[in-house]
Amino acid sequence: MARETGKRDSSILTCIRDAYGCLWHFRFQHILISLFAFLPFCLAGFLGYLDAFLVSTNSQTEVPEGFYLSFIILMLTTFAWLVPSVILWHRLFLLGPEHLLRRKFWPLITRSFHFSLKILVFLGVLLVLLFLIGGAVLFVLNQITLDRQGSVEAIGNIELAVYLAAAVVLFLLTLAIGLRLSLAFSAQSIGKRLGFRSSWDLTRSLTGHMLLSVLAGLILPVGLVLLLRLLVLSLFGLDILSGLAMAPKQIFILIFALSPLMSLPLAYLCSQTSVFYRNCGAWDFREPS
């Protein structure tokens, strides 16, 4: 399944099927990567290093002692640690399990660094979008406020609709741009050189196709995570997604045990972008010198 090359025209259903096929074919390696991804967070939470931050989220009092250190540890064990995890998922889906890890750990560190730099560039684009959409929302709300003919309740409903519409537009734009640039992230994961401009060119006229493939394919893994949350909540009375601050430390053991299921949305996204990488001809593409 890995190492397929050549540009192919695949339907949305074919892309979704191929992505799930990768996940199923490499299910045992997926479990190992999921445990690797969740281990630092769960270990830090179980040992109490996240208590200051988690307790403060449900407290109206002043910032507790050790809050900032706890926040830094949270960032390092979640967002920062997810970068090498995402790289491992891409390497698994594109190269196969035999190339998942090498004896030298240094390439994974350097690729994580370059991967993080690309993420920062993408976040810069996201901030520009947020600024533009925020300006448009403020303009619309200002026009609504100037209209004195509507009732307060009607204006409130219109404002809510504007906020929701802006959130949906921002989400879809962010996802679409991220997918168009995803070939660069996939290439970085396997040690190849492919820039954002080349990724954008290779995915020209495929925006809707990629967006629908991801959104339709994510329904199942996201639904499973939500179902898992309800199941754990009904059996143990613990909320594995939002109740960490008020739950016992044993919840981190439960999260670690359930990590292969909780990581399914992210793993599917990596699998789907790996399918796009193969289908868009990026494998045989050579960046001009």
C-alpha cells in the first residue's frame, strides 16, 4: 500500500476508502504511535505536573502557584509532541512500517523542527484570514447596530447568526488552505523537498475534492470519539474530553489506554493527506533548484 506513485484521478469515495485502508492495514503500528503520542501528556497529568493549569480553568480565584510552568508542560506534551507523532503517521502511511523509525533519532528531531517552522508559516496565513474575517464581521455587526428598527432580540439573533457564519467560513477556509498545502508537510515527513508553492500548484482545482473527502471521512472517527466519551461518562462518570480538572488522576490512565481510539481523527487526517500526496503526483515531483 505504501510507495504508490504517479498521479491518479480518484473519486471522493476512493480517497476515503484508501485512507481507511491505510489505517486498517497498519492498525498495529497505529496503536504504537498513538501510545507514543499520548504518553507524555498522560504521564505529566498522572504525576500532577498539570494540576495548576487544569484546576485554574475551573476556578474563579487568582492564578495558582506554578500555573505558567504547568501551562508550558501542557504545551510541550500536547501540541509540541504531536509534531513528531504526525511525522511518524505520515512515514507509516507513505513508506511503510519498515521505514517508520531508524536507529538514528536525530532526523526525527530535525524534521520536527522544520515541520514546526512550516506550521508557524501556516499559522501566519491563518492570522491574516482571522483579521480579514474579523474585520468583515465587525463591519456587518456595526451595520446591524446602526439599524434602529429591529428589536433587541432580533438583533441578538442576527449577531449570533453572523458569528456562527464567520466561524464556519473561517473553519472551511483554514481546512481548505491546510489541505492545499498538506503535500509540503507530507514531503517533510519523509525527508523530501517540496515547498508550499509547489503543493499549491499540484493541488490546483482539487480544493472541493479534498475538502469533501476529509469532511466526509472524518464523520466516522469523530463520531466514535464522541460515542467513546459518552460511554466512559456513563460507565465511570468521567469526562475524558473536558472534565480533567475535576477528575481523579486515574483518568489519565484511562485516556492512555483509549489513545488508539481517541487519536483516530488525527490519524485519519494524516492517512488522507498521505493519499493526496500519492494521488497528486507529489511523489515523483522534483523541486526546481
